[in-house]
Amino acid sequence: MNDVERAQELARKFKMLQDETAKVIVGQHAVVEAVLTAIFCNGHCLLVGVPGLAKTLLVQTISKVLDLDYNRIQFTPDLMPGDITGSEILDETRNFKFIKGALFANIVLADEINRTPPKTQAALLEAMQERTITISGKQYQLPNPFFVLATQNPIEQEGTYPLPEAQLDRFMFNIVLDYPSFAEEVQVVKNTTVDRKVTLNKILTAEEIIAYQALVRSVSVPDNVIEYAVRVVNKTRNVSEFANETSRKYVSYGAGPRASQYLILGAKCHALLRGKYSPDIEDVQAVAYDVLRHRIIKNYKAEAEGMNVETIIKALL
């Protein structure tokens, strides 16, 4: 099978994944697409939304339609690094034996990730970036593929630990879930208040996902599209020669080079899923909000004037 046929197959499998998740998840099409895009780009996702918007159910549903190992970790203030990475114990022969923790899975749901202290978040940070964990000076390789899909509640700040910028930067996308429309909410209530059982079919295996990740990286990108993506990221930095009036006025710190990389990777996948074999500027703009949302730090003036990050990104694009 050549690359063109594989690209066509990816678009077809993506449509099947959408149809399968729609059996459980009503609406949220853009959110489902963004999560699947991150998976095909080998990136992690942060899902932000108020309680009851089916963030956890969404991740569970996607894990079921992908033939992957899945673990859910409920993050709490007393969660220790060993609880997620695993630990060494003495076996019957009085030798140390490593017992794997919940991170040893293809998809890890980090539920309410901002509820755990910095020490545990640091252990997760190594897993996200290096795809390894270190116990007693020995490194253990995590499975391939490996994704952290984390949820966060934006309104409840009691007993939470804000994620450090270094950890936020490891997430490819910061996806915001909004309230459903009236018609969607009616459908949700109809689906969830009756005795309804849904059988989900597995669409993709780990091997197929790894092959599609390689396909996404093999897509060629015109120089003007790469330059546009890098220019957009440079505009977020108020000290850059490309900074505009909005970033100079409202931005304290901008996005780093990882944002430029994710803009291009996301644009490649966005193009493939629409039957295109090379991304254009519109594909970069389509993924820009999810890539930049958590990488732009507003200053006091932006807070005082009620300027949100979306408005800043729109001005930069």
C-alpha cells in the first residue's frame, strides 16, 4: 500500500471512529476530532470543562474504539509518584521486584490532573516527555503508543495545584469543552435515562496507529506554511520582531518552539483527515487555538480588561 492509499484509508478510518464514538457521545464533534488528531500526531491532550460535560466518558469511549490498553488514574491530593509509576517490593526470595503502576498503558486518563501535588505531577512529566519512568535509578520504557489524556475542571480551585508551565507545554492540545446545544442536551437526556446498552466496535489497533503516526510525519509541507506557523508563534512573544500591538499590550510570556512543531504536525493531520495530501495556512489556523491556548500567559492588563486568550489568538492569526 502506497502513501496515497494509506492517507485515504486514514480518512476512512477516522470517519468510522467518529461514527462509533457518536453512539455514546452526543455532539462534541470538534472535541472528538481534536483528541483523535492528537493521537495520530503522537501527542497528549488536556480537556478542560465544567463538571458533567462527559470529559471522562469521552476518553473512555475513544479508548474502547481503539484496541489499546487503557488505565484511569483519579488524581487526588494524597496521590504519590509510586502510585502511578509503580514501585519495587521484596518478593518471596527477598529480591526486589518491580510492580508496574497505572502509567503502563497505551492510553492513560489522568482525571482531574490539577488535584495532585507537584511531586506526582513531576513523575507524570517524565512519562509524558521521555515515555519512560525512573525507579531507583533504573529506567523502564512505557508502551508504544502512549498517550496521556488529562481532564481539568476550570472553576473549582479549592484544593488544586495549578499545572506548571513546563508540564502544560507537554500537552499538544488544550481542548475546551462547552455546554451542549438545547437539541444535543435533549438527546443526552433521552439516551441516558432509559435502559440502553451500546456495543462499541474496535476500529484501530496499536500497530495501525503507529503506522498512521509515521504517515502524518511523512507529509510534506510548503515552506510558506511552515513560515506562517513560526511567524504566528513568534507573534505571541512580546519581545519578538513579529510581535503586534495585541501581544505587546496583553501578553506576558508567549509560546516556545514546541508550539511551532505542534502547529505543523496538527496541520498535517488536519489536512489528511480532509483528503488533502499537504496542509495549507487554513489547516494551521484550524489547530492554532488548541495548540496556543495554554502557551500564552496573559499579563495584568489583559486580566483587568477581561481579555481572554481566544481573542488574543484571533488577533495573532
